Amino acid sequence: MVRVRTKRTADVLPAHSMDTLLAGLATLSLNEASLPGQPSSSFRMTARPTDVQKEAFRLLGNAAEKNVCLQMAG
């Protein structure tokens, strides 16, 4: 019952409902950037995931994170 009272998981991350977890995962973005003076040399990189996003992807397996990034790259 500690989790209910503290609203934290056993590893001290914020507890989420499925809706808030999915909403939080949806904020992971794919950014396209280029170097100054080199606009034609752009590259894509994902934003740094939050601790909750990292744990969710860890629980789903690394393939899930790679799949999400590939779908975002489209």
C-alpha cells in the first residue's frame, strides 16, 4: 500500500495510470538538426528519454524503443 500512499513505484518513479503512461511516452520526440553553415547536412536524433520512459522501454524490451524511433523517422 506504500505505492498508493506515496504515488511512487518500488523504484521511486512516479506511479502512472495506463493513460498517463501512454501520454508520457508520446512526448518522446524525434528532432532533425543541422550544423551551423551546413543546412544540407542534417541528422535525426531522439530526445533524451525521461526516467519513466526509459523504464517503460526497458520493461517492453529494447526492440520496442528502436521500433518507436524507426516509426517516428518514418
